[in-house]
Amino acid sequence: DTLMLGFLRPAKDLGAYFAAFQTAALLLIVLQAVNSVFPPLASELHDREDWTTLGQIYNTLTKWMFSLTLLGTIYIFLFDSIILVIFDITSRAAAISLVSLAVGQLIAVSVGPAGFLLSMTGYERLETFNTIVVALINVVLNYILIVSHGIIGAATATAISLSLLNIFRVIEIWHLYGLVPISWSHLRPLLGVFIATLAMTGAQQLVPTTYLFAILVGVLGLTTFVLVVSLMGTDSEDRMLIESLQEL
């Protein structure tokens, strides 16, 4: 996306898009943290053919990754323009691009560490195939949408590509192992996200938006989420995940 924007659009468009892209990429912090611990777990459980435990850990990790990333995405929805003004960017197109990229990252996180699950259980060639196919689709989409819609087109192409890649992964994991990244247990942390969203939107209506205020609202939202999920306690799947991580 950034490479093709550099060829097809003015430098100022590339700068605006890069700010939006790098900001949305912060939503992947949770996924990157999980990806540092999940591969050895997946490999060990695959070798033991303990599919039940592997499925529960995969599901539990995805639950918390998705909930935290959803909270970050909602925060971006609320303060997209303020966030970009930090980079001296006031373009509405950049704000729309930021939101589109955030949605793409959220979809990527919603299937959890699916790419590593395939790679660490003997299907690294399939994961490579997924990546190559989606990369080619991404090039075509970027060219078509950048020419017609500029940086919004680049953001849309990237979001679609991320979505396709992870749809491929989750279908393949379901077909190969019968594992899915979603269960009813997802509702517990989502309640925390809902209450935290109410707190952030309520605060946003009370005080004029400034840099400092936006930061404080973010802290309020995260604190509210942590308090709600702490009050609900942990379930058996959470405890299994903690025990598995302690054994690494």
C-alpha cells in the first residue's frame, strides 16, 4: 500500500496515510505479544496430539486479544481526528483511512494466532500459499482503489486483504482441526468492553476534546475494562491458559 501510494499519489498523501497506518498498527500489540508465546505451546500440544487443550488455549487467547483490540478500535473511532492532529494531519480522508485500517486490524486479531497455529502444526506451506495469494490480491486492489479513491482506497484495499487472509486461515483451521476462535466465553470480556465504551462516550460528551483529555479518556476506558473483568473473575479456560504459560 505505501509503496504503491508513493508511485501513484503525491508525497503529502503518502505522509497522511503512513501516519494512519502506523497508528492503526498499534492495535496489533496484543497479537504480537501472544505470538511470542503461542508457537511453542502449539508445537508441544501438536506433538502430544492434545487437540482439546490446544483448542481451548487458542480460543482463550483469541478471546482476550479480540476484546482488548476491540476496545482500542472503539477508542480510535471516538478520537480519530484528534489522534491524527498529533501528526499535524487534519484531512478527513486520513481519519477515514485510520478507521478503515483499524477495522482491518481488528478482523486480523479476531481469529487469534491462526497463522502461527498453521505454521507450528505442519502446515507452513499452506500459510505461505495464503500469504502469496493475498499479497497478489492486495496489489490489484491497491492499484484499482488508489487510482479511484486515493489514501482511502489504499486503506480499504489493506483492510480487505487482511480480512481475506484471516478468513482463509480460520476456514482452514476449522477444516483441519475442527477448531474455531469464537465461543460463548467471549461474552464475559465483551461486557467489560461495553461498560468501558459507555464510560468513554459519556466522558467525551462532558468535556471539550483536547490531547490531554483524549489520553485521560483512554486511561479511563482501559481501567474500567480491567476493573469489570477483574470483578467477574477467571473461568476454567483462563486458568488453563495461565497454567500452560507457567509451564513454558
